[in-house]
Amino acid sequence: FDRLCAFKAQNGHSNVSTYDAGNKTLGKWVSYQRVAYKKNALSSNRIQQLNSIGFIWDLCDHSCQNEERDHVWNIRLGELCEF
């Protein structure tokens, strides 16, 4: 959680890509949190912690907002280019 907070402070968001070579482990952890949340497998304390930093649980739903949608689109384009 502390690494995610540091990432957000540096990057302005908590959407860590699993394809980010410098943050691969953190990206996997973030992805796991989303999966566990969807399966109701996260404690309420963990959910509150992540909510407190504006964690986005569902990128698809959230990306409907223009600015964030553009940001997510650019992230995915970068991932595609790296592929």
C-alpha cells in the first residue's frame, strides 16, 4: 500500500500497469486488489485504505469520464507500443 501511495504521489494516479517494467510487481499487486475486490475477498479495512487514496476499482467504468478515459487510453496505447 505504501508503494502505491508513493507511486500516486509521483504520477498523480494509482493505475499502475502490469506492463510497466519499473513497477511490474506493484502493477501485479494493484491488479490483484481489483480481482480480490470483485470476488468480495478484500477486508473492509483494505477497501477503506484504497478508497482513501482515490483508488479506481473498475477502470472500464471510471474511464467514462473524459480526462481519465484519455489517460487510460494513453496508458493502453503505450502498452500496445511496448508489445
